Amino acid sequence: MKPAADVLSDLAQMSNVAVRSDATLVGSVAAAAAKDDEKRKEKESEALRRKPDLQPISTREVGSLQLTPWNVLHTLGRAIALSRRGAGRGLAEHWGSLKYSQALAGSSSEHMKLSAEGRETAEHYKALQSGELGVGFALALARQVLVRRHPGYCVSIVPADTTLRAGWALNSRDKGPRSGYRYRPRFFAEVWKPGAESLVFPIECRGHHGNAADSDDQLAAASAAVEAVHIGGWNETPSLVFSTELPLKGPLTVHVLQSTGEGGRLSRRASSYERNLDDRLEDENIYPGIQPPPDGDETQPSVPGFHVEPKHYEWFRHVLARTAVAGLTAFAGDGAATAQYLTKRQGQRHFTGFAHAAAGSVQDAHGEFLGISCVGTDHVFRLNRTRVEAFSGVVEDLFRHLEAGRVEQYRNEVYARRTTWPRDTWDHEWWGPVSVHTDGSVLAMRVLP
């Protein structure tokens, strides 16, 4: 077994990540979609409605992606922080990203790949490992692309299912008119700054342990997922689709395409009033379906999916902001603070009631990382027979705003500090890898004496 200290050192090593987005990928994904349509036709199944005109992303936006394995795990941990926790699963779900602490390898002189342990794990848990690591790499790249594209803005990643549940019933357990449509993106990226309209991108991300042809199939399927949400006009919502290839030999590669359009903008002029993000949310019951444009004078029947129309823009901005901060407080282990930001359909009850450290995460830990005071939750376990401590939390002064329900103040301060966060990957006082994100979340780990 590798010494735990060496594992932690490896987690802080910056590595290059291969990214593919070009015209050849566009063509091969279109061919994969056409092949799938033919198979569905032979089986007399209904063809999927896919996002038309997928395009490559410029090299300027996707090039030079460099990440530490610890940053990838931090991105994954934040993405799954709002998982619906059961009493016996809460601890495992909160710290789910840590199971990949030895799965990735690389250095500043080479591209990141699966480690020997990562390859061995893939033999037994292929779908789980590729799917979850695919989320980490895709969202890290999505954030880079959108920050480069929209300088002067912040980017928040929000789980799509949790967001949509505030307005639509997604399954038979949810009260309200059901959508009856199983295709939808996994995440939304909100590009925002105080006082300005937000721009929202549906995101679908997948992963596999095969070859590039498997990414073609995954991206073709992903184009149906992002097509399920329209924000504004018909087929005008920009989106991002990802497939991460994690081969058992050679470097991993993130395949990415985009759709463009003038939609996705939550214009405040379209709403009758501006919402205060500190106000609590209640579930809405928006009738499911997307309205296509008329064919001449004839109104077309609606198609399955979720349509955020102009009258919903302020509501949707409200939902995105409060769902995003709910993910932060959940990451810090504070169930009571999280519950105040969620509606009943969004899973409020999963974060209420008695919390015990043996069954879930409890916000009772403090720490200083790279000179920043933080609060959150911690977990002690054994890594290759050595006791280690992991910490997940939020910068303390920002967390106090969220604890008190001050979302507007939190966003104002995060925006003002967006370029000031430390970029170090190792804290010599804590003596372990540290990742600080621009939303104020922190993930750290160290060997215990």
C-alpha cells in the first residue's frame, strides 16, 4: 500500500487534462444520433428530440485545462451535496467523492489518467466510477469555459432535478401535474453578477471506460437531455454536453460540444417585479410541456419537457440562487440551514430533524486553511491503515450569512471576492491538500498525528 502521506501529496499535484472539441467530433456525434434514430425506428420506438446544431467550443475557451485530483473530487463533492440522504446513507453520500482519493494519477509534465487503483476499481464498478468522475471533470471544464467567456461574472453549478422540482412534479411521488418525461439535464450553470440578468446553461455530463466511439454515443444521448429544458424561445437555449473517456490505458479525455442561441437569459424586464433572494420559496405548479412556434396561423401542440417562459424568469432566478446556496450549506453539514432554502418537493424533509455524526454530517468543525477561517464538518477514517481527517465546509463569514438566510449579501460578497481566493493546492500548516472554490467552499484532508 502507498503511504497515506504520499497519497495526499499526489492529490495536490497539478496535471494537464486532455480536452477534445472539434468539427470531427460534431460529425461523429451526428452519425451516432442518426444510427440511434434508425434503431428506434426499427423497434417502432419514438425518435428522440435532440438539441440541433451542436458545435465545437473554441480552443481559447477549452484549452490548457489543468486540475489537481483534489480539485476534481471537490467539484464532485459539491455537485452531489444535495443528494437525498437517508439516515443510514448520509455519511457515505456526503463523503462519496473521497472513495476516488487514489483513482487518479498525473503530474505537471503529463496528462491525468487512471492510477493503478483506479484501473482496478474500474473492473468492478465501471458505471459508478466513470459516471461520478465524469461529473467532476465536466463541471470543472464547464466553469472554466464560462468564466473565460463571461469575464466579470460568477458561475454557480446547480443540480437540475432539485431545481426543476420547485416548479414541476418529476415523478409519481411529487405532488402536482407530472411531466411524464424522463429526459432532462443533470445540472444548470448560472452565470450571474449582482444587479444583472442571469444566463443559464443546461448541462449534461457522462463518462465511460471505453473509447472515443462511446463518447459519440454518450454525447448524442446527452443532446436529448439538454433539449428537455427551454428557457425563452424555441431552441434558443445554449447548452453544454460532456463525455469523459477514462480508458484503462492512456490519458483520460473530456469530449465536449455546445449549442448556442439567444435564450437562457433571465431578463428582469420580462417580470412584473424583482424578487428578493432572501425570501423563502414555495413549490409552484407549472404545467409541463414546451410550446413550439406556430406553423403559419396554426398553433402547434406542445412537446414534452420543461419551459421557463418570460413570466417565470424571476421565479427561476430565485430558485437557482437558493438551490445553489442550499448545496453550500449541505456541503458544510448544516441540515437546518439547508432546509430553509428548499421547498417540500425539493427534499426539504431530508435535511430536517435530528442529525447524528454516525449517520450523517453535522456542522460542528472549525479550521483555518491557507489563512482563511472556515466552518463545516469533518470525517476521520483510515486510508491505507493510516488515520486521516477530511474537512468540507465554507469560509466562515460567508457561512454566517447563509446560516442567517442572507443570500443577497452572500452573493454580493462572493462576487466582490471572486478573484482574491488563494490558488495554492497544499497547506503547510494543515499539512495536506486544500481546494478553495470561488463560491467559498473548501475541501481539505490531512494525516492525523
